[in-house]
Amino acid sequence: MWLYAARRIVLTIPILLGVTIICFALVQIAPGDPIQNLLSPTSSAADAARLRAAYGLDQPLPIQYFIWLGRVLVGNLGTSIANNMPVAGEVMHAFSNTVVIALISVALAFVLSMFFGVIAACRSGQLADKLITAVAVFGISVPPFWLAVTLVIVFAVNLSLLPATGMGANGSGNFSYFQWTSLKFAVMPITALALPPLGIMTRTTRSAIAEILNQDFIQTLRAKGLSEASVVVHAIRNIMPQAIAMLGLQLGYLIGGSVLVETVFTWPGTGYLLNKAVQTRDIPLLQGTILVLATAFVLINLFVDLMQSLIDPRIKRS
Amino acid sequence: MSEIVADSFRQPVRDPVSLVPVRSYWGSVWQRLRFDYVTLFCLAVILLIVASAVFAPWLAPMDPDKSSMAYRLRPVGYRNFMLGTDEQGRDMLSRLLYGGRISLTMGILPVMLSTLIGGLFGVVAGYYGGKINMAIMRTMDVFFAFPSILLAIAISGSLGGGITNQLLTLTVVLIPPLCRVAETATTQVRTMDFVDAARSTGASTMSILFTHVLINVISPVLVYASTLVSVSIILASGLSFLGLGVSPPTADWGLMLATLRQSIYVQPLVSAIPGIAILVTSIAFNLVSDGLRQAMDVRA
């Protein structure tokens, strides 16, 4: 177990280095010379060269990368072009807003998908299965931001039940998930975020359970007279490692992929920040946000793998 | 009879097709598709959407870019605007037809390109194994550290908007998963006895690759690629929604959705139309790829 965990953790380091290389490359592939934007039109070529040296941009690329990496490791993600604020602070603040709704959405989607997936697998081919599969396909196929827009049309415009955007009058300052006056702002973002993972996880659960139910040991369980309910419990226990894996994957996708949904609801999370960075072509902000999100995604995957090895003894041995 | 069934198609006995003993692989795939009405229906829907995009210049009742301030945001069915008008008074139906051209291209072209590139890398990695495999697959692992939409926004956000950049971005985003599928399939095939047999008869690497490996790798890769079409459409529309796609006034479903978002209070139904188009197309592609997977007997 410890050997496996240590191996898995060590293997994460090159991945994280790769992530930083890609994030570093983002600035390189951005068109335009960053120095030209800082200079006044009247400045000379010598001014440009001096400024270039001051920012370390006259160094060869690998050197530039290591200088940048050194700064990142101590938590310096550079300065936003738009408002001259440190990127790190801005990203971390937004990140907390994103993580909470992502966690709620994925937990909700997980519980519902287990429920629906098991029903669909047990009633394979029947009406319940077909209905659940249809909802799942809808969840996978629907563009999440369009779902968000539709939710706004129905619940904010037509029914006036929920607020359309934002986090309430007080902003994120004293937002509380335990008070309805605040929570109602989060209901639609959570719903829009939860549907795609719900669709994917329901399908995975359905096929996993259906496969287990076909195995010999299930027949043995039935033969020895267990009730259908406890047979299903056995099946669920068997797909748990798989279920945990997909849960982690979906959480990662939500944290990274909530950009469009957050934009529609102007939810002040990382997605909204990314949208801002894209609109204002604020490359340092874009780079910093992507770096934080990708790192989070890698760490979540690591955590999930370790959890899995705790649950499933077969993984430890291999 | 049960032997024939088990050997040829692994289908239940009630399938009349499986009683026919000998048929080529693609022949049997088609035979199974013939009775899969959901897939056939979705295939028809896709053909319809593709045809409407291809023949947009003949089908569109009006110029998709001609705006008119007098007819802004008219409801569905207003005079001769069958689907109403958008925020600049342009005919929605015409824009939808023309928009399909870009949206479908962005669904299909990146998948084709990344299937070629990713598939090539995957087959090479899987066939040669060892260091080459390490180098290729570990590089791909780094890309897997990004959720696809995040990677798309990262690349597209740096490169800037525009249709070429969007195409480039989507291709890069879709290469790693295809490479991984191709690699897995190739590694499996490579260790099979018939490949060893071919090698022992003195067949060259190229001829083994083309006659034995590729033919067995192609169906899982194609099935997987077909599931990526709807992913690509949704990613592309997401990028356009953020302003990272075609530049206005060109019609594109994602962009239409983005600009009409401001009008949901005035014309909710009209604002929802581009989204419905994306949804229908993506469901159709998803169900067709499901059907293909079953017909080609590829495990997900």
C-alpha cells in the first residue's frame, strides 16, 4: 500500500512539471510582443532592449522557464495586466467560490447517478431504463451554457422563482450556503453544473452494474436465497472503486470546466475569471488561472487513485 | 447453431442476422445496423442537418447577414420570418442554416485531423513500445492533466479568436484521447499470435502494420472518434460563446447563442433556438456513435 502510494505520488511530479511547461508555453504562443505593449510609441529600440532585459525576456527560453517556475513555486503568479493586482490572490479567491459549487454539484450528481444507474441496470430494457437512459443522453449532449441560459429563461424570467445572476447584494463577502437568501443564487449554477456529470455517471453506473449482475457470483448469491435488494448491494460494493474513480474525474472536470456556466450566471469563480482574462486578453491572469486549475485537477486525480487503492485491494498488488 | 452464434457475432439467438454464417466484418456491422432503428433515425437526422448546411445558400430565405433595425427581435412566425429575428433584425432561419456550416465543420474536421495525427502517434507508440512508447504516452499524459474545455480555453485564449485558431485548438485538444485509444488497441494486437506468425514468415514492419495491425485498430479508433464529434461541437460552441470563434457577423450557433443571451428577457424562445440546434445535433451524433459501438462490437 505505502509503496504504491509513494510510487503514485512520485509519478505525479513529472506530470505537474509538464503542466507548468504547457502554462509557460501559453505566453509564448500568444501573438504580439508583451514589451511593445508596455512602451510608449516614442521610445527607441534601446529602451525596448533595456526593458526586455529588466523583465528577463532577453534570456533563452529554458532559462526564462526556470526563472518563471521559481517564482511560481513561491506562489508568485505574476501581475494581472488589467488591474495590476497579483494574479495569485485573485485566482485563490475565485477558486474557493468555484470549488464549493463544484463539490455540491458533483456530490448531488453522484448520489442521483448511483440511484438512477442501479434502477436502470436492474430494469434493463424496461421503461424505467429507457427513460433514465434518455435523460442521461440529454445530460451528455446538452451544451452546459445553453442549459444555464434555459434555466434562467424558465426560473428567473418566466417563473421569477430564482435570481438570474450573481451572488446576491453582498457579493461573496458574507455569502452563506446555509441561508436560503444566499443559497438561492447558487441553485441554478449547481443544477447546470450537475447535469452533464449526472448523465455521464448514470451511464457508467448502469453499464458497470449490468456487467456485475451477469457474473457467476451473483447467481450464487441468488441461489443461496438472498433477497434481490442485498444482491444489488453486493453489486454496488463491487463497482465502488470504479464509481470513486469517475467521481474524482467528474469533480476535476467541473472545477476546470465551469467556465461557461459561471459566465452565464456571473458567478465570481475561476470560470468567470477565465472569461474576463479571455475578453481583456490578460495573458498572465489566463496563465495563472489555468495553472491553478490544472494543478487542482492533477491533485484530485492523485487523491482519487490513492482512495481507490484503499478501497480495492486488487490495485495494491498490481 | 449456438456455436455459430457465439463465434460469429455474440448476439442473442432472436437476432435473425446471426443465423447467417459467413459474412465480412463490415457486412455484419451493416446487418446489425439495419435493425437498429434509433441509430438509423439519428443518422437520417444528421444527414438532414448536413444537407441543410451544405445547401444553405439555396434553402435560406434571406441574406443571413442583412440586418434591419425595424425588425429586431421578432417572435417565431412573424410575417415571413419563420423562426423570428435576432437582436440585429437578421432572419434566424437563414442564420441557423448558414451557422450550421461552421458548427458542423468544427465538429467533424478537428476530429478527422486528430484521428489521423493521434491515431498515427498511438499506433507508433503501441507498435514499437519501449522508449518510443514512453516518450509519446508520457507527453500525452501531461495533456490529460487538463480537463478538455480548460485546455481548449487555455490554447484558444492565448492564440486569440478566429476560425483557424479554433480549428487548431480543437485538434490539439482531441489528439491525446485518440492517441491513447489507438495505443491501447495496438498494444493488444501486437502481442497476438497472428502478428508473431506474420513476423516469422518474414513480413516487413510496414506490411505487418498495414495488413494486420491497422485493420484491427481502426474500428475502436473510429468508434471512439465518432463519440468525439459531439464533444467537438460542444467545445467549439463553448469557445464561440466566449468570443473565441468566428468573428461577427458570421453566423455560428455558439456565437448566436452568446449574442442572443442579452435578449432572453425579450424573446426567450428565439434566444433558445441556436442551443436547440446544438443539442439536437449533438444528441444525434451521440446516439449514432452508441449504435456504431454496438454494431462494431467494440467495448467502451
